[in-house]
Amino acid sequence: MRPSCPTLKLREAASMYFTLLAVFLVILVAALQGTDRREDDFPYKVPLDPRGLLELSWNVSYHLEEVHFQILAKELKYGFLFGMSDRGGFDNADLAVLWSDGLQSYFADAWSDQEGQLHMDSQQDYKLIGAQKATEGLYLLFKRSFGTCDPKDYFIEDGTVHLLYGILERPVPSLQAINVSTLRWKGFQRVQLLKPKVRIPDMPSDTMTMEIRAPNVDIPNQETTYWCYITELPDGFAKHHIIKYEPEITKGNEALVHHMEVFQCAAQFETLPHYNGPCDSKMKPERLNYCRHVLAAWAMGAQAFYYPEEAGLVFGGPGSSRYLRLEVHYHNPLKLKGRQDSSGIRLYYTASLRPYNAGIMELGLVYTPVMAIPPDESHFHLTGYCTDKCTQVALPPAGIHIFASQLHTHLSGRRVMTVLSRDGREREIVNVDNHYSPHFQEIRMLKKVVTVLPGDVLTTTCTYNTEDRTQATVGGFGILEEMCVNYIHYYPQTSLELCKSAVDLGYLRRYFNLVNRFNDEEVCTCPEASVTQQFSSVPWNSFNREVLKSLYDFAPISMHCNKSTAIRFPGKWEKQPLPTITEVLRETRPHCERGPGHPPISPTLVNLDRSATK
């Protein structure tokens, strides 16, 4: 038998290597230069500006911890900027910029200072993949890692991201010559960038659809409009399971329809007047305020929402209202006139009921003025509890499984987080939004299902900013009052519908007595006055602020462990001690060490006549 030849094997390996390399290069060139662009490559899409001239598509690689961006500029002039910032401001922003000096085009990673002046970033973390002209405009492809360890870069994390855009209408000699404060067309858009990768279940053969649309709405030429529309289910509509829903946006209005929700009305009313008009109109029937049970919620940038294969949301049948309310939020900052819209949400439902009914449970704070935020606060925290005592008595032995969540505050909310604790230790975050905006609320599928067992604790903490207010902001239903809620979507459905808390009223009275005793000013937080009036009488010096914070951190709570009938489960729920948490979760941001200085950098030259790579 002839011995093997090492030289021959080496040649074969080298030949195979170069063949694979050639194939890879062909694929790479085709990806960058091909005109056949698959939407599957960038499944998420949102218009950036109200005119729809800039359109963003993106994809997420959790394995590589990268986001791949594709921007379509439909009418390119001299470039544009795209980026991220904490709340949508253009100062201290993290930006990717394409600009032209009139002869050539350039791309670079940049940041803006407090005056809006742009600077080249010494660490170029927006990586250009390619640029290509097409009949519909210019496509610019680039990517960014979630975390870059660059102090000038925005850390991309779960929750809401404020995306910035700006359009350059004249040539600029350099990046440093750009000042975003002088741009005519600029703004921001809110999206959830890090979409969870969920398995899309198969639809059953008997799946039916129903479109809930507000017909022929003349979009008002004002910046913000909430439009309400009442419709009803057919007579004798039997019990079904909603298993999916998705948006239906009137073509051409993609940049104006900001978010939509479908609510089911309270079953106590046999009839409701049909209404199609602004939600804040004086002509709106009072009974529409009783349509608050959420069936579906969509916000810009979201795709279809799927229920787990083993569960569905009940609608129709005995004991439920036939009436549904669609609410559409139109965002029209350019005050465009003459736009007509019939957008809405399409429900997918089946009569073949799944093994489990999905339920919606409220976590957080009770809607009560005993929970208040002093004025002129930048980061004030309030926490609501779903205690171990409540979950022990109300949940089934095998627990419940949370698969989606909708966070909710009013106008001063800036951050919301719900954490699951077991045996005194924080185990996992159910949902968190560090850049929460009350103007961007959607039901978000979780990355992983969270199981809650009897005896577990669910803690919901909200952070508020009241720097623009001169009076205390109390809890309540009004838009200038506050809430702190997480609507969790779970299965199997239980009779526990509300698991929330508030500080014990007796301890709050002690606080008001303390204010009366230890303030030199003539103050009367009088007991006969309402809690709201007493808070309005507090002089908000540092002492009164710190004592209120301490009260909320340590005082006993009144626990609302309520059934859907608004009746509490049996037990003692007043003056309950706060749950004991002995171990908290660690922050998951990347660990960054200072490395050597970066060499001088220059922008990337971009040839817009053909694909350009970095």
C-alpha cells in the first residue's frame, strides 16, 4: 500500500482554502453590489422623518451583539446624519454621518457637543458596509456593536431607543463644519431596536381575521391627535382566542401613524354609542372611558404580535362586551393638510380554543395620591410591590408564565423596571426600559418566558422627572397625575387581575405631621384637607424631600391583591412590611478597560456611483 503524501495533502488543503475564499468574496461582492435586496435581511422598518424621505431598516445579531442598519435616502441632497441619544436631544449625541463637500462624499462616526457642533470620534464604531444607488434612492449600509466601551457612544440596550436624523441641504467642507442646530430638517424617532427573536408559530387552519379600522379619518393639521373609533362584534359572537395581530397602515401615512391600541369595553353596558372622532373632544360619549381592557397595542417599528402556541386571548362569548374601541395616535409635526387615513389593527383569531387562556395582570402602584413626586426632581423613584403573600394565595402551584409586557406611566415617567425575586434574591428582570417614553407604549414580547411561582415577589420601580413642575405630582388617572404600571401578559389565566401596592395612609399622615412640626414657615398640611391638598402645601426643601423618599423606601404598604371583581383575596393586606430582598442583580453593561490612545483618524471616502466598502 502506497503511503500518503504530506505535500499532496497540503496542496489539496490550500486549493480548498482558496476555493472557499473565492466563493466567500463572490458572495460578499454580490451582497454589496446586487440590486436584489431581500426584505428578510432587514425585517424591521420605520420612517425616520415625517415626509418619509429617510427610511430605516435593521436587523439584530445577538450572537455578535451587533445591529445592522440600512438607510434608504429617497431624495439625497448633500448627505444626512443618523444616531442615538438618551432622550432624543442633539447635544451629546452619538452619530453616523454621510456628507458631501460638493465633489466627493464621506462617511464617519461622530459625536456632538452641548452646542450641537460635530466632532470626529477617535474610535470609529459605526462600520460602513456599503453604499449603493438604486431607482428608489441611495442605500447606506453600516453596523454598530451594542456596547463599544467608547464614552462618546450610546449603549444599545433593551427598551426604547431615541433615533436621531438630520438632512444636509448644502455641501459642507468637513464634518467639523456641521452644526445640527442650524439644520432645517431634523428630528427623532422612537423604536425598540433590540427586537426579541421569537419562534413564529403556525396558524391553525380555521384562523379568521377581523380588521378594526377607523374609516376615512381626515388627519388634523396639528402635531398630536388621538383618534377614537367605536365598533362592535357581530350579534351572538362566540368565544374565540386571539392568536396574533398586526398593523394595517394606509399607504403613504407610515410616517404619521405613531401607535394604535384596541380596547374592549366594559360588559356592564348593553349599548354604546358609535363614535368616530378625537378622543379629547367634548362630543365624545362618557361611556367610552369604560373601554380600557387592552386587546392589542402596536407602536411604530413593531411587527406582528404572536401568542404562544398553547395560549390565546379570549374575546367574545358570554360575559364580555361586544364593543371595541380603536385609538390611533397621529404624529404630524409638519402639520400636513389633506391626509386621509383608514389605519387600524388586524386581529387573527380562532374558534378552536387553545389549552390556556392568556391573562393580563396589573403590577406596580395603586392609582392613589398617597404616592407623589416632589417638583423639580430629575430622578425620583417610586416602587410598587406584588408581594410573596399575594402570589402565594393567588397563583396556581405550577405558577404562571409571562410572555409579554406593556410598561405604562404618564408624562413625567423616564424609566420603568419589573424584577422577579425568589427566596429574598432578585432572580431576573421581567422587563426594563431605561429610556422609557410615555409617548411610545407597546406590548412587547419578552426575549424569554418568565415563570412566576407562588411565593415570588414582583417589584416594579418607576423613575420620574418633574424639573418642569412647581407643584407635587400625585398618583391618579389624570394625565398630569402619575402612574407606575406593568401590564404583564401571561398564561394560564388566573383570577388575580391586580397585584399592586401603595404606602400606608397612616404613615403618610405621620409625614405631614412631621412637616408641620419641623418647618419654620407657617405651613398647614391639615388633616381635614385631601391628600392632594396636603401635598400642595408642603414646602419642598431638602429635608422634606429626603424624608418623603425614606418614607416610601421603608414604610409599610397597603397591598391590593385583587380579583377581576375588584374584591381582594382573603387575608390581611393593610400595614404589610415591604418584601425583604437580600441580594440584588448586578448590572450587565460590558466591562471596559482603558486601552492605548487611538491614532489620528480620517473619514471614509464613499463612491456613490457604485458600492463602497470600508
